Amino acid sequence: MEFQSGNIKSIKIKEIPIQANYISFLSGYGSNSYGHALEVDEEIPLPLSMKRKADHAMFAAAKNCEIKKDDLLGVLILLPANLTH
């Protein structure tokens, strides 16, 4: 996928399973020299209490570049969460 500096686009990624009651964070440390992953998501957002999967990532390009299959976009951190109501 081609990017110009400043472009922000959704990229299809390898599916990442997310267990129920887990929250996700993207590492603030840059893992890709061309830009940064801003978020991961799936086509239909599901509640935190359900099993989910990330299959897209929003990527913001800092430089003109081409993102290729298997390029590392960022680091996703998954942590268990206890919900209180």
C-alpha cells in the first residue's frame, strides 16, 4: 500500500485474537521507520466482555513509503481487565 507523508489509512493485518475482558494498547515507541500505527479494530466493534479480533490497523505515514505484506506496523499490548459496575 502506497502512502504519502501525512496519509492516514486503514490496512488489513493478520488477524490478532483478543480474549474477552482484555484491553489493548499500542506501544508509543515507534516500530516502523515510516510512521505509526494509531489503532487496531475489526469490521463490527464488539463489547469488551466478548472475544474479539483485530484485523485492521490505522496507520499514519510520517514519510512517503510503501507498506508491504509482513511489515511490522507497531506493537500491540494486551492486558486483562476487571470490569466493575
